[in-house]
Amino acid sequence: MKTMKMTQFFLIIVFSTFFTTSCTTLIKQENSNTDYEKDFSTREVPYDNCIAILPFTLNYTQSGCYPVIKIKNSFLLLDTGANFSFVGRTGLCDLFYDNYEKILNQTEEIPKDKNINIFLQPVGYWIFPSYSDEKKSIPLFFTNTEITPFDGIIGEDCFQKFSNVIIDYKNKVIVFNGEKIKGESVPMMIDEDGLCFIEFLCSDIKEIGLIDTGSDCFIIRSSFMEKTCNYNHITKEKIEELKKRKVKITEPVNYSVKEIKIGKIKYKKILGMLGSDSRIKMTDEARGRLTEYSLLGFPFFKDKIIQLDYENKVFRIKR
């Protein structure tokens, strides 16, 4: 099996940083604010029956890969690869200024996730701007971890308060509780951490991938060359087992995959790298998880419309 899989790829060896993941240092767009501020202006979009539509920009960073919304003066990444919604220091100061000093002075008393430094107690709430009478309060947590250039992250704990979300990369809007979109539909698995996965074909080999709008690349599970994909770590117990895995860091290698298919949608010559690649800056827990599944980022969503249907556990994607 190892030999067969190796023949599926055209390998390019590189030793410079080529990819940037959602965990690495990013460069904020330094041009005029109009480069991304104009994306937040009012415009017509093809959605009627929903409870909210929020505009986002893809131009907040130079890579042009990250969907970012604006709340007050803060810019928050829409990240389906995160199961928490949280702010950093700049977001905390902007959104919860009155409590800023108090929260910073109390951080030693608040329990936190030791690996990713998120304090496990909401520092405030985002009152969701809904068209309906039902108001939702989205808890926002706080992290001391550097998340520059973003002021915060909106994750799956927010999205899954709704029956579905549509992330429209063509019109640059996120739609909450929208109608079913036309396109490819594939079953979606949701693990007990709240992350969403789909099955896809990697050069005709069945794989499982995390839907990650907070990543700008394709990351291949680090065990790809050694065994077939048999991902079943959806319970808390199994997830914790993965998080504790020790992963040997490998040299930078870019893999050019001949073809990837999500449903009937085909992607040709997609570049990817293994989860053990030394260029990927992420927590040990995240790297441990990437031994068993791959990560599907921006190259799969560019110029497309995706819908995560939590109620029916279906992922839809439209050209």
C-alpha cells in the first residue's frame, strides 16, 4: 500500500516556507483600508429566507484566503476549524473595554486550556444581529495566545447555534439558517468537540477531511504513506487519545495531488503537505489529531459556496 500511494503523487522538495496555515504568522494587508473595508458595505446578495446575512472580506491579509467579519472595530476570522469563539487582547479591549483591566487582572484565577491558552470562562457576549425577533447571545472567550493579525475568531460553537450556515466565497457573505443550496451534497460527521468532517477522494483513495475555513491550505494526514484512513475518533475519549500522540516532525515537502474529489467536484493538481511538516505552526494537540485525518482549507472553497447543514449533517458545495 505504501508503494501504491507514493506513485499517486508528484513530489516537489522545498526548504522555504511555502504555505501558511491559520496558526502561523500572517501579514495584515498594509494598503489603504478601502482594500477590505469596501467589502463591508451594503450590497445585494441572492438570499431571501434566512435570519441573518453578514458580509466578510477575503482581503484582510495579503494571502486573500481568510473570511473575516467586522464587529465594531474588530476583525474576526470565520473559522470552522475552531470549536471555540474567542478574542485576543485587541478584541477584548475593543469589544469589552469596560471590563478589559478587570479581566486581565483575573486571568490567573480563571481555568484555561493549557495547550491553547483559552480561558474557559466567557469574557462577554456578542449579541447576534438577527432579522428575527429571537436574539442569540454568542459567548466569547479570551486567549493570551498571539492571533495577529486577527482580533478574534468565530468558531463552531457559534455556527452550531443555527441549523445551517452558508459561507459564500463568491459574494463574500455568511448566511445563517439559509435555504438549501443546489450543488454537491455529502454526509457530514460532527465529532464530540464540535468539528465537522467529510469524506473525499485523494487520487481515488478514500480519506476523511476536516472542513477548515480558517486554513489557507491542504494538509494531508501524517500517516498517509503508512496506512489507509480509518478515522473513528469522534468521541471525547478517542479525541483525547489523538491529542496525546507524539508526532515526529518531518522536513518540508510539497505534494502535488493529481486529483481530489468532493462528491462530483474535481480539483486538479492540488498542493498539500503532511501534518508533520516542520513549516506548520500549530499546537501539539492539533498535530496529534492530524495523524488520522486531513485538513481541507481555502483551495477547496475558493470561488465556491459552501453550506454546513448541522441539522441534517450534510455538507453542500456549489461552484
